[in-house]
Amino acid sequence: MINPKKHVLVLAVAASMVLPGVAMATTNGYFSNGFGVKAKGMGGTGVAMSLDSMDAATNPANMVGVGNRIDAGVTWFSPIRSYTVNQVGPFLGPETGAFSLLPGTYDSDNENFLIPNFGWNHMIDDVSSIGITLAANGGMNTEYRNVTAPGAPSGTPGTFGAGPAGIDLMQLNTLVTYARKVTDQVSLGISGIFAFQRFKAIGLEAFGGFSTSPANLTGNGYDTATGFGAKFGITGEVAPGFSLGASYQTKISMGKFDNYAGLFAEKGGFDIPSTWSLGAKFSPAKMHTLLFDYQRINYTDVGSISNPLMPNLGACMAGVASNCLGGSNGAGFGWEDINVYKIGYQYDAGKWQARAGFSTNDQAVPDTETLFNILAPGVVKNAWSLGLTTNIGKNSSLDFSFTYAPLVKVKGGNPLAAIPGLGDTQTVEIEMKQYEAAVNYTWRY
């Protein structure tokens, strides 16, 4: 007889070993557009609807509605990223605080990734369940090779003249969930979160003059950090065919990236910001379901993400160490909080279900922050998706989804080329579009 708990452990360990080696599919800044292939096929919606054992990452209360099951799948993710510089500006050397980038358009390497997903849910009794879900964020993965910075030694590649330049961030959350139906209409859920993240940066030596610790700025290989948090959720049917849901995830205080204490604010701090979501489900007939979700991502919880590049680096050059890279108020990527709006539709024909969805969000990256965000061009705003589920046996099914995020460009000035008398018109335009295709296998027991 198959032991589901034994298989859960094997699959969870395998997935957790593979995930740190890949970039994560992302649309809302560096947060995923949705968790689970069914949700992805409906624009990332699902706060008010039980879908599968990935639900814990959206709303843990929905886990009690998915039954005994294991979900395992893989996503192909292709982010297409590049930047364009319009003209040569001054290069006086990083020690002066003035340097420009080479004009032209340059593409990031690493455009294809395979990302596993995994979830397990087990009913304790008719009204309560436990589960394990592995959910990831990321997408801040870039590497620029075919470019030489003005003033750099001849033949030296990389955006900033110190070899290939880029960063790689991966976050993996393991959610252990308990959910319970407190009435026939209302479910509650709570997930304990163990968070793991990994990061490296290369080719940023030119920023050494802006760092509190140049030796811990770049080129130190992968560093890791861990932390703990929680997610809470509620779902309720307020009228026949109409349900509401809500969830909240705490800010997760992570350990420091010691190898990059001279890059990230607060000596290598890179916490995971809090989020909260609201959702509605409307099913006028059994075959038709319409979903609406709203999500708030609080990037300003984390200084390394939200602190602006300028005027912080200007204050750093004036001798205010706390504003330098790695300082207590050190310069960061300048990202803003964003609101995400999602709509999804499902047509249920019994043996198969078809899905479609759309999501849109505020721009996280202001046009004043394009220079540093060459490294993390998380600028896409809209995503269109399709999905399909088909039964392949009494206790198993396959889910498919495809998502396309159209090209978005953000253009702004290079603040480090804005030196009086030397010109201040160099612009940096960053852009990204994304393709994603996913498949998931479900076994119900």
C-alpha cells in the first residue's frame, strides 16, 4: 500500500534541493504572480476559493477545502531583460562619484529556468487539515556580459567595468499549515513559515567608494539567510454562490547577508516584506466561477529594497556613512509599495476545467531609480493567463497554465552622470517581458 506521508517527505526534500538552483517566476515586483498552476491560469487569483495544496501561499484557510492530495509540478519561466543607455556621460572614476555607462542596448543572459512546485494536504477529520507547501519568490536574476564601461580597462566586460555584472536572489518559503472549518460557511487557517534565501552579486566594484565595507560589496559568491514568519487566512460563504476571503503575511525578519554587508542596508539586511490580500468568488452556476483579488505588497518594509539611490549616495559622498551602501539608511533599489488587482474565470465541464485571467499592478520602480535597477528590472505590470485541468484517472489529474507579461519600459536619468558643467542628460531605460508555462500533477488519496 502506498504511504502518502513517506512520499510527501521524499518529494518535499527533492523540491527543496532543486529550488535554490533556479530563479523564480515573478510578475509583481519580485513576488510571484500566483501560487499553484490552477491559480496561475486565473491571473493568480484564489484568495476566496479552494484550489489545491499550494493554497497556503495565497490563503491558508482554503487548505481545508482541497481534501487529501499531493501536487507536484514544474514551471518554465523566461524573463527577457535589457537596458538602453542613450549617450556617453562623464567618467571621472568612482572615487569622485561620477561615472557613466556605455551607450547602446544590452541584454541580460540567463533567460530560461525550470522551477518545481510542491504541496501536500491531509484531512485530520471532516473539518480540519494539515499541509506542507513550498512557495518561492525571486526574479532578481541578471547577468550582463557584452558591454564595457567608459573609462574601464580595454576589453574589460560588464556594465560597470569590473567584469560581468548582475545579481541573483532566490527566496523559498516552507509553509506548515493548519486549517479548520469553524462553521459550515467559515474556514480559518494559519501557516508557520520557514524562509530561506540565497544571494550573490558580481561586477559592482565601481561602487566601492560608496560602501561602508567594500570587501563585502560584490564578488563573494552565494550567501544564505533564514527567518521565520506566519500567514493567516479566513474564507467565508456569505451567500449562496458568493464567498469572500482575506489573508495576511507578516514581515519576515531574515538573518544578515554577511558577505554583502557593504551592499545592502543595515549591514546586509534583506527581510521579506509583509503582504495582505482580499478576494471574492462569485459562482452564479456550477459551471461558471468568477474571481476577483486585491493584493498589497509592502516593499517599503525593507530598506534594502525601498531606500532610494539618491540622495542617499550624495549624502554618502558628503561623509554621512549611514547613507552609504551597507549603512543603517543605506541606498537601495528605491522600490515602492504596490497594489495588485487580479481577475480570473473558470469553466467547469466536469472532467475538465478551462481558465483565464488577468492581473495588473502599480509600477514598483520609479523612473528616478533605473541605474541600480539595471540589476533588478522588476518593471512588468500586466499579465494575461490561460489554464486547463484534465482528469487522467479516478484519483489524478493534470493542470496546465500559460502566462504572458507584455514588455514594460521605465526610463530615467543616470544620477551619477549628473555633474554640473559636465552634462546631466545620460538616460538609462530598463525593460522586461516574461513568458511562463507550467504543468502540475495531482494525486488524490
